[in-house]
Amino acid sequence: MDNQYNYYNPNENTNYQSQNQNGAGQFHGQDPQGGPQKKPGKKTPKWIKAACLGLVFGLVAGASFQAVNVVGDRIFGSGEKSSGSLKQTETSGDAKLTTASGSTVSSDIADISEKAMPSIVSITNMSVEEVQNFFGGIQEQQSESVGSGIIIGQNDSELLIATNNHVVEGNDTLTVTFIDEESVEANVKGTDAAQDLAVVAVNLKDIKDSTMDQIAVATMGDSDKLKVGEPAIAIGNALGYGQSVTTGIISAKDRTMEGHEGNLLQTDAAINPGNSGGALLNANGEVIGINTAKVAADSVEGMGYAIPISDASDTINQLMNQETRTKVSAEEQGYIGIRSQADVSTDLAEMYNMPTGVYVSEVVDGGAAQKAGIEKGSIITAINGTSVNSMSALQEQLQYYRVGDKVTLTVAVPGRGGEYESSDVEVTLGKSFE
């Protein structure tokens, strides 16, 4: 029997149904070869569900955390370090991930967890969503959700934290809570929806000295060298109750999941809502993965997934060095001038030999896209180098740009042989036509 996955997007309260690599792909929405299709209603199979677990609604992130290397001058100098020599993160110029070498394996999970705790943070996402009230009207409602993050370095003015894109997407405000339960506001530095990665930044001047004495930069491991059966330790803000630790093994490597670009590590270490963005550690206490999802079903137990850190490192380094952004007001926001009734999902991309991204079903007359030469049937795959795999991901990026700002869109169009060819198109954003 073909396995089916039903993904839950906590920001949209919408179930998306697709099949994994062993089954025939399904696509609901706009067919690039035809017109829009309505999503057929289907009951969720009871025997299996898959959920992205970064966010837990209605929970306030409480924190009781502990510590390992100290940030700033204290990160790399004094303070108790994880077993092994840690290369210093550059604090001027470009930011870089920390790396480790020569570690000695410890089987003491309590010791490993104690040393890793200070590099893990809680992230609270406050957003506003439209909901239908009792009388059938639409009203705005504030929503709070929580996830986890990993302190990965700093630059001259910011502390940098890696997490999942789905932990920070749709936010109005982000709050990071450290080991000592001190909370500070954070901003998005960069996101990659296709790989479900994000980096957020906290101004160093906003962090108390007492907090700086306790927090730490995580030590990165090498997920390429992992073997199935090795120990794995997951740390994160499960259910928003504060940091907790679960243990298990690496169950498998090179797993795939609908909606995620790239391979994943599978582990039986318990990963629960709120763990997303937290660390999966090896027996040395090094980060080998970023926890992102699990399979949740009555008939399934112990199937959690993490993004391998070696696969994510290049993207994280790129996101770390982007300009920290703040959202613009709705009145000032720039628009591309397209309409899309469908996203090109992974299954659809494989079926029709198309790139994943935003399918342009209509180009608005007089809009920015038309002026830039973008045509109906094109697929937008990135904006300013940041990949987008859905209209919501593209809209998320556009919240940081004003009318008149110039952005570079990566656009794929079908060639003569049916193969899609990509090129970069500069677009000057315009006003909304809605």
C-alpha cells in the first residue's frame, strides 16, 4: 500500500495532502497545463500523518536552560567547552559557522546535555491571522507559537541563531529566550523555504552581560560521517515548556519528505511540537542536524527527521551574511504584479520535469512583472538569491521590500525542447493592484 503524508501548516490551519516517493504524486490547485482545480475534500488516513512540528499554538515559551561556550570574547576564551578544540567564530567581517575537531566521545548524556544547553534558545513567534467569527464575519486574531534555535556565531553587532523557516514565517514579532530566561527581540536575517532553514539575529547591545556569561556558540559536527545506529540526542523547547532532552539513534540517512528540498536524517529520539529548529547532537555533543519534523500516527512510533548540518552549512553561511531586515508597513510594501493559483510542488516538479517554485498563472497589466518581461507560465524559483517554493514563501520575502525597491527574481521558462531554462530578471516593485 502506498504511504501518504498529511502535512500540517500551523500558520494556515490547512491540511496539504501528497504522497511520498513510493506512491503516485498528487497535486491540488492550479495545473500548469490547464486551469485551476479545487482541492477535493479527503479524510485524513488514520494510520499515518506527518506534521511539521516547529510551532505550538497557545503556549508561552518557558525556559530553564544550561550552558557551554561563552559568546563574544567569552565564547572562545574562558568558560567550560565541549570536549575537543573549537575554532573561533570570526567577530569582524563575514560571519562563519563554528567547527570542531579532535573530540573525544563521551557516553555521559547528562554531561553532554548540560554543555549543549546554553547554545539552544526558545523562539516565540507572534503573528496576526484572520479568522471567521461566530457570526460569519472575518476578524483578526493574535496567535503565538514557539520553536527552538541554535546559537551558531556572531558578527560585530549581532548574535546569530539558526532555526527552521517554518518557525519564523508569518511573524509580526520574534522573541528569543536564553538559558537564563532573559528574552530579547530578534529579526530575520535570511530564510530558505525550500530547505526549511532560517537565521535570525539579536543585537548584542540588547543582551545583558549576565546573559552573555551563560550562553554559548554550538559546536558543529560532520553529518556526512554518521553511521546508522550511532547515538543521537535531541534538545529543544518541546511544547513550549522549556528545554528538554530525548535520546535515541540515527535510524536512517538520506530520507526524503514532501515539501522539503534535500535529504534528511531519521532518528527515533523523540521530537515533539516546539522542538523544530533545535539541535540533534552526536555522542561528542556536536550538532549534526536541525530538528524539523516527525511522522505522527497511531501505527507509527519513533520517526523524527532532522536536516543534516553538513548539507545545511552552505545555506546557513549564506543566510548569516545577508543584511538583517525589518518588515515594512502594508502601505509601503512593494508588489511584483502576478497572480498564482498554484505552487509547483516536489511531486509535480518530478512528474512534469519542472523546477519547484511559484507558477505564474497571470501577469497583471501594467504591473512590475509585465514591465520586466515576465510572462504567464513562468516559474519564480528565487528572490535575491533566496529560494522560494510557494506563493506564501514569496509573499513572506516581499514583506521586507518597499514600492520602488529593485529585486532580482530567478525565473524559469520552458525552452524549445521542453526543458526549463532559468535566468535572473531585475524587477522594480510596484504598488498593489488589489
